[in-house]
Amino acid sequence: MTRNSSFQAAAKNTSLLSAGLFLGRFLAFFIFRRLANIEGPAGIGVWGVAVELTAIFIIAANFGLGSLVTREVIKEPARISSLFWSSLRIRLVAGTIGYAFLVGFVFLSGYDDFTRWAVLVMALGVFLEASAMACDSLLQAEERFQVQTLSQITSALVYFGLGILWLNRGGGLEEVIWANVISRGVRLVLVAASVAPSLIRESGTDAPAPIGSTGLVRMAWPIFLSSTLGVIAFKIDTVMVMQFLGEEGAGIYTAGRRPLDLLVMIPTLFAVAIFPTLQRQHGSSAHDLSALRNWASRALLYLYLAVLPITLFCLVSAEMLVQLLTGGGSFAEAVAVLRWAVLGLPLMVFMNMGNRLLLVVGQERKFVRISLMVLLVIVGLNLFLIPTMGAVGAALSLVIGLLTGCVQYQRDLLRADLAPPLGRGFAAGATAQVGAWAMTVLILGNLRPDWGLEWTSVSFCGLVPSAVTWGLAGLFYFLLLILFRVVGPADLDEWRGRPR
């Protein structure tokens, strides 16, 4: 596969994965908004804690096997059956241990009866999602991302249909939680049916010596530790806000963080989609890291150029987004949370790419140190900033923790001779974005002051003003990228598949 076709394949695979998950989040938005109106900040706080704790234990149950199994299947396709069944056993055992730990946690944390029920029922999804993720690893190795997309879309439609139906009949948080669990079960059925033919076909071939569960555990242990510590670091803030500020404080923080939880899928899915290509790129020139580094640098550049405008939009439209997400009212404090939290999006871009690059060259043991450092920074800052600054303090702690992770990854990538240049991607792209916004505000602020356009905020004054504002900002952004030589004709040919 040429570098040009690799970029196109990465873009296609990212688009496929994004389509399913973004449709799911878009439909879930209507559920969230209805739930916020029915339950208020306290109910959203319970919902947020249940979601975050479930996410932590889903990652723990995955045991770091996702990309690892994908890598091993790419290396040795004949081992697909043994790798699948070994990874599934590990995931189910890890999920069982994690669920037992969660039972103890919710009873020792002082949660009321309904919060305990909400967390434990939502966490049934750990077993369903861990099993589905075992299938996802095989689908990603075969680059059958369209199957994952179909399963995600179907799951989203089931969740939306059941959630709206039950809410319209007078239900509330309890019914939404059951809709979430059922939708995960539907996704599992679809992906399991899709990988079954591959497992049956390969089970009858002369495969090399299988990698048993014990061997897979040894291989996955560093990734398990790092991914578990990493997800705890990224999700523990909501749980800590609940402990310090109660259900209403957790609800406000959940509403403010919700856009970041949606947008972080962009770098995460991009990293998942390009990992098979990175692995094959390294396999074709294992002794020459320059090709891998250059390819990853170009991919990181394009991702930054896409993410930076989204980050700016969330910063200046925070008030409008919170109003749209919750209906406003009791959630006004979530605006400041959103503005701080969304600064973590560009940082997550770099961390996800750094993670995959180190994994490709077999340096996954470094993930443990990086994740532990990020966790310690976030937890330590939260212990001080949440009591003094409230929910905003948790968002600030999150961003500082992610910045710490970026510094750690950059250091390890430099030592591995894989560090991408940050000047062209992040620095030049951010400069172009700030310049484009400044030009937009100066022009429209003088021509149409009635649109309420300010340096740090933008009001919704109708579809036409919004379209003109962001269209002009996008045009200036594109022109400045060309002026600063961040992108050029070669980049357009790269995506079209025409080498220069």
C-alpha cells in the first residue's frame, strides 16, 4: 500500500468509525436533553457517575488487548481463532473481577440506594462491551470497519428508540439506563455474527502454536496497566466532583464536560483507524523509522488542522452549547467547565498518536509510567482545586494532567527517534486559527455589531449570521494555512492519491 493510498484508507476508516459513533452521540443528545429537563442537575450527576464508572471498568475489562490482538492477527493471521478465544476469556475474567470491585466501591462510598442501583445496572454493560471489543479487534485487523459502524448505528437507534419511547411514557433515569444496557447487547450480537465465519474458517487450518491466555496476559500487562490508569485519570474527575460537591455539582460538571467526551472520539478513532496502516508501514521497513515518522507526522498535521477549529468553536460558543445541551437554567455554571475542558482536545490528539507510535515499535511498557504520572497529577490537583474552585477546578486539573502526558510522550518519542515536528502542525495551525478568528471579529464586529460577535463569545442570531461568521472564519483559516505554508498543493495530492 502506497503512502497516498494509506492516507485515503485512514481517512475512510476514520470516517466509517466516526459515522457510527457520532450518530450515536447525536441521538443520545436528545436523550440527555430530555433527561436534564426531567431530572435536573442531581439526576444528571447520578447518570454521569454511572457512565464514567462503567467506562473505567470497560477499559479495565478490555485488558489492553484491543490494539495488541489487532497487531498479532496482522502479524500471524492463522492465529486469529486462538487469539480471539484467549482474549475473550481474559476480558470476561477481568470484567468479573472489576464488577466485584465496583460493588464494594458503591457500597463503601456512601451512595444512596438509587445511585448504587444506577451504577451497578449500567455496569452490566462491562460484560457486553468487553465481549464486543474482542470482536472489534478482529474486525480492525481485517479492516472491516464498516461492520463496526453498522453495529454502532444499530445500537444507537435502539438506545434512542427505547429511551424516547420510555421517556414519553413518563419514565426517567431508570428507563434510560436499561435502554443503554439493551443497546450494548444488540451491538454484541451483530459483531459476534460478523466474526464467526472467520473463526470457523481459521479453526480448521494448520495454525502455528497458539498464544494462550497466560502468554497474552504477559504481553498485554503493560498496556492493561497504562490503559486502566489512563481511563481512571480521564474519568475520575466526575467521581471526585460527586464526592466533594454532591449530585448537583456532578451534574453541572457532567454537562460541561459532555462536549469533550463527544469530541475526544475524533483523535481516538483516528488512532484506531490508522493503527493497522502504521503497523504495516513499520513491518515493511522495520529498520528505517524515517518513513514511519514522516507518515505519522503528516497524519498528525491533518488531524490538528481539523481539531483546532472545533476547539475554537467550543470555546467561543460555550454558552450556546450548554444551553442547547441542557436547556440552561440550573446548568449555567457548566459554561466555564466546558471552556476549560475543551482545551484538552488538542492534547488528546498528540497523546493518542504518541500511544500508537510507541505501540508499533514495541515500547508499550512506557505507557504505565506515562499514565501513572497523568493520574497522580489529576488526582492531586483535584484534591486541592475542587474544594477551592468547584467544578471548574476539576476541568483545569484535567487539562494540566493531559499536558503532563503530552510532555511524557514527546520525551519518549524523541528517545525512540519518532517525535513528529510540532511547529508545522500545532503551532502554525493554532496561529492561523487565532489569526482567522481575529480577522473575522474585526470585520464582522464593525460591519454587523448587531450580531453580538465578541473576541471570546458568539451569540446565535440566526442561521444566516452563523453561516457567514463561520464561513468567513473558515476561509481566512484556509488562506492563512496556505500563507504560512502549513499546507500546499502536495497535501491536496496526498489525499487525492496522486503522488507529486
